Amino acid sequence: MEPILTARGLVKRYGKVTALDNCDFELMPGEILAVIGDNGAGKSTLIKAISGAVIPDEGEIRLEGKPIQFRTPIEARNAGIETVYQTLAMSPALSIADNMFMGREVRKPGIMGSVFRQLDRPKMQAFAREKLNELGLMTIQNINQAVETLSGGQRQGVAVARAAAFGSKVVILDEPTAALGVKESRRVLELIRDVKNRGIPIILISHNMPHVFEIADRIHIHRLGRRLCVIKPSDYSMSDAVAFMTGAKVPEGVAEVA
Amino acid sequence: MTQAQEFESATKDADQNVAQFEERRSPLARLQHLLHGNPALVPLIVLIGLIAFFGIFAGDRFFSAYTLTLVMQQVAVVGILAAAQTLVVLTAGIDLAIGVIMVFSFVIMGNLVLTDGSPGDFAMPAVLALLAGFVVAAFWGFVNGNLVARLKLPPFIVTLGTWNIIMAICLIYSENATMREADLTAQTQLLHVFGQNFRVGPAVVTYGVVAMIALYIALWFMLNHTAFGRHIYAVGDDPDAAELAGISTSKVLIGVYTLAGVIAGLAAWVSIGRNGSISPSTVVTDFNLQAITATVIGGISLFGGRGSILGVLFGTLIVGIMSMGLNMMNADPQWKVLLTGVLIIAAVAVDQWIRKVSA
């Protein structure tokens, strides 16, 4: 099977600091790939390079075999790569429906849309309701309520639903359970499963080893700006993974460079 | 259900409703939610309360169509400026220059239709003079917008600077010479068109009032039913989130300040109709603060992203009604100033309370 998203030899330098050092990356269709790494290992730079928030100095990224070069997150989004940021990137005072369509609003057909630029509220609300329903989030009663009146888990749910609704090729989730309680984390993990079951591959960045080992199909371990190894959660223990990413242990068949 | 981890089994006896809403709320919390959803409600209640109060205590003379339409005429210019201010405040900014932009704009409109008879100075057609006034107003808004969006300077500092700059340029350019109404109307009627009125029974409605109301309806539509309007709220609410969601925040900011300038141009035109003559010395009037006052009393949050433009129309009328009512009760005019101050602080306090709403 061909990977849906590949990166080869990515390099990104910030002054003297090399955040990405000849880094490779592969995402297979339909999988959940976790990306773990110590603080400063360069995993957020890697994710930003894929989601268009950072332009790599060197290297090549291919989506479905075609080389891509994103200059902005919007270009990545238009190509079908959606990112749920840790901050969620939602406007608290605006409604759920407004937030889901932020930056890609649907206008009414005919003269009201083309001349007066009127938004097609009913259409957007129906779509938002449908997407939240699909992911079993309809405990959220009112699609027009402000996002700030939602709990942390509900907000995360809306953000994931937004990404799943528009992310036709890849969904990137940055620390989706970091700010949540036990029950809410469980709900979000279920949501991630639901998205996967709909055939969309997911890149999951997380520091939470139990969550990673529970949900990921493969784990990309990032160390010192590059991919150290990719493991299957069934083959290794959590302490092995932590040992690999901190450099305490070296996986078989990998020569420690630094 | 995904495979739960062992420690999570402890939660199985807990309430299973992850995303439920508390149905029982105290009346106060329900009021908080109601106001959160309808930010124009507070100024509307205050406005109705004031009209009732003066209707009872200032007598029938106050509670007449004539008086109430007179209030509308008096507030039209500040009301239009407050609409411009609202757009800027919604982006979490402030426009201290909005008043002087208006004055500079009407000085240009007046100056261009007149001629001092010297060679090289000719009277321009009124349409071109008006257009020039609008273009200059839009230009200054554009300058403010670029300084805020591109140089990332605080809006307060940017507009404090341009306020002084435009005021000085206005006085230098005009040599502080007042243009008389008779001289202006000898050239053209077009500049004073918003001063003309029509009667509906005892009510006197000027075209300036019609322009103000039409502007509020148009802006209400823009803010609530177009993508640009939603983006204004999003940028004011959380600029980083808006940027990540794919909105070009600098384009929105430049658009907002420029549009505020254009609206100040409309205020300039309406102002000529209201005042008749054009005097550059009005550049020292605190139009900017009056516009901010109406905006704040109208329930627009100074922290951006919250409030309804209709609230600002009510806020403008609150100031006008209070002024007229106290006047009719022969109160010292300073009472109006004092009460305005109280209303400003109360409005911001209410805003802070509404923002604390939670599910």
C-alpha cells in the first residue's frame, strides 16, 4: 500500500538551532499514526511543515504521490489537510455553526449571495448539525450557542468535528486530550476512532502514553529533529517508547547518531 | 466504546452525561444567558426606561412625536460616527481619530465647492467635492488600518497620533476660515441635502436621520449575514484563532478602519446639512469621545468581538433622550454629563458580568 503522505529529508533551521534534521515521515491510508517525542525534539515543527504553518528549508513533501509546497495553512486546508490545534482556533463568542465555517462560509445562491454577499445560514447550520450528529455529539443542543458556553470536551468535539467534516485526506490532532478530564478524554478518543472508521487517516501528537498506545496503529518516535523509528504499540511497552524518545535506550537496528 | 484503561473503571459509577446541560438555573443566571445571547437588550431596556421616566416627569411635551424626532435629528451625526466606532471596537481596537476625520472631510467638501476668486482656485462640481471628501476620509482610515495591522501598533496610540496630525492639517489647510451657509448654498444644494426634511404628521424627519437608520440596517446586515461581518467578530474575539482558522486578520483590520473612514465621510455630509455652515474650528470638538460613549453604552465590549450594532443605535438615543429630557425638566446641563459617566461605567460593568457566562 502506498503512503498517503510522505516527507523526505525535511530540514528546518531557526538561526543556529536545527529543529528538523533530515527528517522522514510516512502516513498510511486509514491509520492513526501517533507522533511522540521529548520536548524540543522538533515534532511540532514537523507537524507545522505538513500543515503549512512552517515552510521547510529543504526536503520534499508528497500528498498521494504528488509533491506539495504549502505556503500557508489555508493552502494545506484546501488540499484536504485539516489541523486541530491545541488552542482549538475557535472564536469563543461566536456560535458552533459560525466556527465550523469560519473562513469558508457558504453564500446564498442568486443575487442575495453574489451582490449582497448574504450567508446561507440554514444550509451551514444543517451541515454543522449533520456533522455533529455523525460523530454522536448531539448532546450539544443548540447549534447557535456560543462556543464559550461549551465545556472543554464539547469544544474539542466541535473542533474535531470541524476537521473531520472538511479534512478529506488527513486530519492532524495536536494534543487533543491535554486539557481534558478523564471522562472527556475518553469521549474524545472515541471521537478519534469514529473519524478513523470513516476512512480518514489521523496524525496524533500526544504526550499521553496510555492514550497513544491505546489508539495508535503505529507510533513515530521523534528524537533530535528526526525520525528515530516507527514502532507498533503491540511490539513494545510504554517504557520502551519513553526510553527511545529520551535516548535512554536505542531500538534494534537503529544507530544512535547524536 | 474504545477499550478503557484500568484506572478509568473508577468513573463508571459517575454521572455518564459528559456533555449535558444543567437545566435548572437560577433566575439571575438565566438573565445572564439571555443578555449573553442578546447584547442589545440592556441598552434597549435602559432606553425604554428613560423614555417612560421622562414621559412621566417631563410631561406631554416630551412624549410627543415632535420631540422624539427632534432627538433623532440631534443625534444623527454622532450616531453615524458611533456606527463607525462600533466596527473598530468590535475588532478590539479604538478610533480616536474618527471625529477629526469627519471634520477634515466636511472642510474639504466645503472648500472645494467654493472659490476665493483667486486665479487657479475654481469651484468644483458638488459631486466631485463630495467624492473628494469621502476619498480623504477613507484614506485616513486606510492609514490607521495599515499602522494597526501591518506595523502592529496599538490602535489607541495610532489613532491618538493621527487625531493630532489630522487636526493640525485640517486647521493649516483651512486657515481656520468658516464657510457660510449662504455662500455654500449659492453654489450647490447637494451639500445640504441631509438637512432637508419631510413631515409625517407632527413628526419631522430629516434625510440625515433616514441616512443614519439606513446605515445601521446595512451594517447590521453586514455584521450578521456576511462573511466579512463574521470575520470582524472573530478577529476581535481571538485574532490568533481567527488567523489559524484561515482569516487574514490584517485584511479585515485594514478593511474595518477604511470603512470606518468612509462612514465618517457620510457623517461629514450629514453634518453639513445639520449645521448649515462649515467651521474647521469644530475639529477640537470631542466627537470621538461622544462616539465611544454611545458605543460603550450600546453594549459593545471594548475587549472586542461582542455586542450588537443595534445596541449602539439605542446607546446613541439614550444619550440624546437624556439630554433632551433633563433640558425640559430645567435641570442643570451638568447632570447629563454626570449621568453619562455613570452609564459608561455601568455598561462596562454589565459587559464584564455577561462575559463570565458559562454553561
